[in-house]
Amino acid sequence: MRQVLVYPDVEDGGWVCEVPSLPGCVAHGPTKNAALDDVRAAIEAWIEGAKHLGREIPSDSLNVEICTV
């Protein structure tokens, strides 16, 4: 399980999903559900790529704090 940030893409439309614990792991979709489906695949690909390269897979924290600044 990974923490995923989900937000609307105001420039291109659709939705964006980012995985903070996996640098560069981002997905985009025309709907929120499509973006979430795509980010699941992106997470799997990121982890498999890291394993293949012998890199450490970062742990994930489910502690969330939302701030408005």
C-alpha cells in the first residue's frame, strides 16, 4: 500500500496521481478512477525497475498532514 496524492490537472484536464515515497512515480488519466488504475501500474513498474537495478525500495508512511499556505 502506498500513499497517493490525487488532484485535478488544471492545465491539461483529467487527474494526476503522485506517489511521494517513490520519486518520479506519477500517473495521469482522464478520470480519477483511470488515473488511480494507471498509478497502480506505475507503482508496480517503479518497484520492479528498482529491484532490477538493485536499488533500495523506499518505505511508505501513511501519516498525512494537509496544510494550506
